[in-house]
Amino acid sequence: MGGPPTCGRAVPTWNPSIVASAPSQTCLDAARVCRIVCASTAIRSVRGPTAGASNVPLMSQRVWHRPVPQVGDPTSAAQRAEDPAGWAFDELTNIAVQEVLQARRDVRRFRPDPVPDHLLMQVLDAGHKAPSVGHSQPWRFVVVRDQASRDRAALLSDRERLRQAELFQGERKSRLLDLQLEGIREAPVGVVVACDRRVPAAGVLGRAGFSDSDMWSCACAIENIWLVARALGLGLGWVTFFRPRDLADLLDIPEGVETLGWLCLGWPDERPPNPGLERSGWSERIPLADVIIEERWPSTGGPAMPVSHLAGPDPKAVVSGRDTGDDRLTVPGSLGVLDVALNRILALNPDAPTSGTLIVAAGDHPVAKHGVSAFSPTVTAEVLAATRSGVSLGAATAAQIGLTVEAVHAVASRTTGDMVDADALHPSDVDDLLAEGEQVGRRLARRGWVSLGEVGIGNTTVGAALACALLGLEPSQAVGLGSAADSAMLRKKISVVSAAVSRATSRYGDELASPKLALAALGGPEIAFLAGVTRGAAMARIPVVLDGLVTSLAALVAVRLDPAIQAALVAGQQSREAAHGQVLTELGLEPILQLRLRSGEGVGACLATQLLFTALASRGGTARVVPLPSNPT
Ligand SMILES: Cc1cc2nc3c(=O)[nH]c(=O)nc-3n(C[C@H](O)[C@H](O)[C@H](O)COP(=O)(O)O)c2cc1C
């Protein structure tokens, strides 16, 4: 026994470059096993002579071999300690990985040549090797070769492209329409990656907190597919210019299974060195240093938000909106604040719709337990039910002008705090509510104007706290009487708001001014939801008419997240809530009505919408004038 290592490969310390000339996985594994054997031989050779020289009993002279598992990880702790980087692949493999990463591109032009089945399986197998939350493997790959299905998918995508182009203005819009954004018809294979979400999030290890982590897992699968396709010389283009439901319907995908878009796969008829959107001047790569943050998000001078290409109406649209009022047989601006609002609305869309929806969002507020409202929290559910039945004050007002009424109970999926002792919402619930609202806003936009309403016992207290966080107001400047508080209750509200804001400030510091964080710290669910509705409708260039403090705060959150949204807002009224005027000033909006309303539920928004409908019709019905000759002689 003993003696120097006798392994044929003689690799005393692991040096990746040794296997560089033969980097196949089998060879690497063989080399690793060889190294492990060599290492154990070396240990024996060191111990052997020492043990032999002493008078230690025979049993202790024996060399004990570490049992090396024949399945799983064969390395020992000593080997890993000796060579922490020993798991690395050789340099050539690393260079190859970097090259593939660098050269992966979104491909939009394809050759008609077929993709051999074994290559298709190879790329799908790469997808199936992706990491997944709780190892749930939620991806399903729908392989579409049928020409008719591909044609129909291409039509859906073309339609969506036109719809999305409407969200942009002028030059941006033309540029978007110039871009080739899919290759669905040309690519011989389509792979629709779908995420099977039919199990509850809490049933999947690691998904309870991040409910979308199943979708992220599918995105990881797509990236694997993309990289292996690139390594094989295949082109892949990821197309999300779809309404997810359209795509699901096309392929009979059941409820609860969500698509992540269409992957066009085929031999590329372009070999682009850098992203198409970069080449066309749409965007550029951000320097790495700009996206890395050390330890904590800085309170000032942090990384810029991703660029939004959403824009307010261009100058021409603004002028032509105003011109529709200037050539009438009346003094320009004769309808005062109404004319200002109409000009904004017509700049957004010269064919302003004349119907729409009142969307009422209800929210529950644990802060109500601190005695900040004259009413029991059960009233929220009552008014919600009455709104659904069309008999709340808000719904009845909406009915007078033919607005459709929708009512939503905005509920967070996790337990919420009372904002005084604990945060009101979990950050991921804020995101979910914003996203849910945005979807609703987009849907409602198809029906015309969107007027906002809300109900939620305790929400003027939440609103006041939010106004303090977003505008830096003092609680005494922000708190108002709500629906029916007396002066004792007013003092109570001020102390509750002060306690909540100081708790949140000591936890988050200046970051509390950031809209999503403020929503998480202070609430409430209906405000987050309505912020999403505002965004969804505004992106579709549909006027959003605000009601009281709570809906205006929702709009402020939306505008802080994307300033271009402001162009779609109309302030229906200014309520009695102390902070409302300041929120409207921050939004740059002049209220149409000041009626000392206290109702909430969208009553003020409906009344203002009614006036705007009337004003729009009046402007349209007033005689046009022709300009006088400039130099009558
Ligand atoms: C989630 C996701 C969705 C995408 N959807 C589309 C799409 O609908 N149409 C399109 O042309 N490109 C789409 N792309 C491709 C991106 O535009 C492309 O990845 C980006 O411009 C960077 O270019 P590169 O992939 O060539 O590096 C998508 C990419 C991702 C990650």
C-alpha cells in the first residue's frame, strides 16, 4: 500500500485546462472520478509511513477508505474545501457558453426549410431541464405545425400589433408599425409555451409567497430553449403580441392554463449580431453598472425606471382637440372648465365615445377598528351589494346617463395589517391588484369612458395617510371628516394617521414616497386596483373621470408610475376631504364640480361625466363659423 498516486491520468490538483482538449461530459466525469481516486490514494501515502513508525496498535495502522457513493455526489468535504472552484467546467466550455449567450437573438425572419424532429426534441428537452418553483415543472409545450393554425395565430398577432400601436403617438407609432415583430407565418414550427396553473399556489413548494413563480419557471424554460436553439443554429422569436385568451381559444387551452406567447422556430433567414430593436433605434442596451445595486435600493439617485414609450397626445392632437371648440358660434372657452376638459379628451381621441362604465371598487380596511369612521365596516359589503343590484346612490346616478355599472371587491390574497401596527398590504398583492385593475381598465376601455368610484369604511383615513406619504403633507393638513365624522373623530383620525405615517417612515424612510411602497405600507386594496384600472384605460386613450380623494389617489399612483397617464384624466369633482385639493393640484387637474359631496361610490364622477357628455354634444351641435377675411378691402 502507499506510494505516489498511480492513476493513469495523474491529476493531483484539478486543472480545468487539462481536459480542455477533450471537453465531452463523459471525459469530464471520468477525469473527476480519477481525481477523487487519486486524492484518496495520496492521503494513504501520507499516513502510511507515519503510522508504521509508531507503536500504535495494528487496528489504527489500517487505512480506511471513504465510501464513495455510486450515485449522487462522489466528492468529499475535504476535496471541496481544497478546491472550491472545482465544479467549474473547462475554459473552452465556458467560452462557448458566453458565446451562445452573447449571440442569442430574437429572430423574426425564417427560411421555409423544415426543422428535423430530433433537433426539435433537443430544444424542447432543454426547456424541460429548466429550473422550476418547487420542481413543479408547470410548462407544457404545444407544438404547432399546421399551416391553418399558424395563419390564424398570425392574424391575431397582426390585430394586436395594430391595437398596441394605438397606444403610441406620431413617430413612435410609425416606427412600431415599421418593425417586424413576428415570424409566425414563415417559421415552420410554432411552440406555444403554456403554464398549467390549475393547482393553488399554496400547494406548490415556494409558490405561496410568489404566486407567479410558476410563470417565471416557464420563462426559464423558454430561455433554455432559446439558448440551445441558438447553439444549434436555429432561430427563435418570442411573440407576445396576442391577447392571451385569443391564443388559448385558438389551441383549445383550458381555463387555468396560461400561455406565455408563441415561439417561432426555424432556420433563420437573418443572422443579426445585436437586438433588432436596438438596430432600429427603438431602444439601447443599458450599461451593466446601471442595473446593479449594492446592498439596498438607494433613497436618491437610484437606477432609472425602465423607459416607458407611452406618451401623451402629440402637439398636433392637442391643438386639433382645442380647434373643435374654436370654430363655433361662441366665444372660445365659453364652457370654462368643461371646455378645458373636452379639449383634453378630444386630444386623446377625436372620436370621443359617448358611453361608458362606472367602475366601483370596494375595499376593507383593518384600520377601521381604531374608531375612525362613524359607520360599521359591514356597510362596505352592503353598499357593494347595492351597487351590484343597481340601487346604490352611485349606481342610480350612473343609470341616469346610461353608464354600465361594474362593482369589484378588491381583496388582497394575504392577511392585511391595520397600517398603524403593520403594513396594510403585501408588496406582491399591490402588484397583483395593479395588474388585475389594469386588465379591467383595458376591458372597460372598449365600452367607452371609465368613471371611477369606491366604497370602503375607513378609506378616507387610509387616503389621508397615503396623501401624507406621497405629497409629504402633515396629517393635520390631510385628514378630513370622511362621510360623517365629528370633531372628536377627526382628532382620532389625525392621531391614527400620524401613528401610521411615522411607523411607515421609520421603517422605509424617504422610500415611502414611492407609490407602490406607500400602497403596501398604508393601503388600500381598492386604491391599488383603481390605479391599475386608470392605467389600463389611459393606455387605451380613454378618458378616466375621477371622483373623490380615494379615486384621485389611485390616479396619482398611476401617474407616478407612468406620467403620460395624466393626459387621460379628468377631475370630476373636489370633495370635502382636506387632502383632495392638494392631490388634484399635484395631478395638475381642475375639478369640474365642487358640490361638497360626501358620498363616494362614484356619484361625483357620474355627475361630471353627465356634464361632459352634454358639453360634448353641445359643442358638436353649435354652428360652425368661417373666419372673416384677414384684410377686408
Ligand atoms: C417576454 C418576451 C416577450 C417578447 N415578445 C416579443 C414580441 O411579441 N415580438 C417581438 O418581435 N419580440 C418579442 N420579444 C423579443 C424582444 O423584443 C427581444 O428579446 C429584445 O428586443 C432583445 O433582443 P434579443 O433577444 O435579440 O437580444 C420578446 C421577448 C421577451 C423576453
